[in-house]
Amino acid sequence: MNLTTMTFDLTDHIATITLNRPDAANALDLKMSQDLLAVASRCDSADVRAVILTGTGKMFCAGGDVTSFAAAGDGVTELMRNMTCFLHGAIARFARMNAPLITAVNGTAAGAGLSMAITGDVILAASSAKFTMAYTKIAVSPDGSSTFYLPRLVGMAKAKEMILLNPVYTAEEAKSFGMVTEVVADDALMARAQTLAKQLASGPTAAYGETKRLLVDSFSNSLETQMELETRAIAGLACYSKDAKEGFKAFTEKRKASFEGK
């Protein structure tokens, strides 16, 4: 991968993606959108069992690179279409891949930065992190899946408040209304993310993937459709997953299971 806006490391089945435009507050431009899809596609692979997404410097991501939008002039419409195509492709990969995604929000997450932050299956926030939507401050509407995830996390009324009024929330406030899983001291954020990633990377990766896909579709399916998908998922795992067979055996032998992600 020819990455210029982020770094990617894969060690012991844990992928770490670090947004790396600190001089531009890790703002999202076209190249970062393209890079994000590239790394998301790489993470949707059998050798990746957990993923951490974080940022370099004091900001997680300040949102879209508004300077590049202004510079695009009449071409901004096409720029927006291209950027969202790559960004949304990446988010869809993260949502449906087997590996759980941990977002480690190291600083302010605004606009598209907030949108990316809340895509995490586990959302960690440094105690100094701040959260704000900010889209309507520049007269645009949200993207990056935030109109999907935000109402599911905080409720419709809170989502409207965040989008229309643009309050800035602390990490503890974000946790209090369900937008963050855990708040961690700034200097302990990455250590906590690594600990959770190691735990998840040693787990039943295929079962995690089936669970993620069931959850992301749950609000759009009828009860009967969702239960049929549950049946197919659990029966398929029981039949084809080595980890499921190991889980059954470990249970009957009263020992801890050892999963291989298969």
C-alpha cells in the first residue's frame, strides 16, 4: 500500500492504523479517504484478528479538510463524491469484516472525525478528547455513517441536538450518553487499546464477524428475517468453524478454549 496520510502496522494479528497528518489536524482529504479504504480492505483478511484506529498528535481527526474544499472551487461537488465514495467504502469494510475495530480517540474528534470514531466496535477516548459534529457550522450535512450510528448510540433527540446545535462534549459526557465505551487517561490510551486488541485477537474471530454483521443489519430487518439470519450464522459456525468445535470441546472438558480465528 502506498500510504501517505496514515501508517499501518500488523503485528501478532493486530492491525494498527494511525492517521498521520498532524500539521493539518489529521483532517480528511481525498488521499486520506483513499488510504483509509486501502487499509480497511487489508484488514478484511484472515490474518487480521483485531484493528486499532487512532491518530497522531493532539487531534484524532478534525473532520474534512475544509481548505481543500474551498480550493476546489466549482469542482468541490465531484471532490465530495469521490471522498465519500472511498470513506464510505472503508467504513462498510470495517463494519462487516470479522476483526473487531477499536477506535482509540486520542484527541478532538470533529465532523468526519467523530463519524469515524463512532464506527468502532469498542470506542476508547482519552480523558482530554472532545467530540463535536460541526458539519452544519459550514453548512453541510453529515457523512461518514454518522446519521446511521449516532441515533443508534445516543437516540434520535440527542443526535439532532448534536447535528443542529453543534455542542462540544468532553469524553466523560460522551460516555454518559452512550457514545463512548470507556474513558482512559491520555497516557494510558494506547496501552489499553493494545490490551483489548490482544484479548479480541485471541478470540473466535469468525463468531465476532457474524455478530457484527447481524448487529449492523438488525434495525432494517423484520424479527423473522433477523432470526433466520441468526439461525444461518450460528448453524454455519457450528458446522464449519474450528473455533466453535474447540469451544464445545473446551466447555465439556471444563478448560479454557484456545481459539485460532478459524
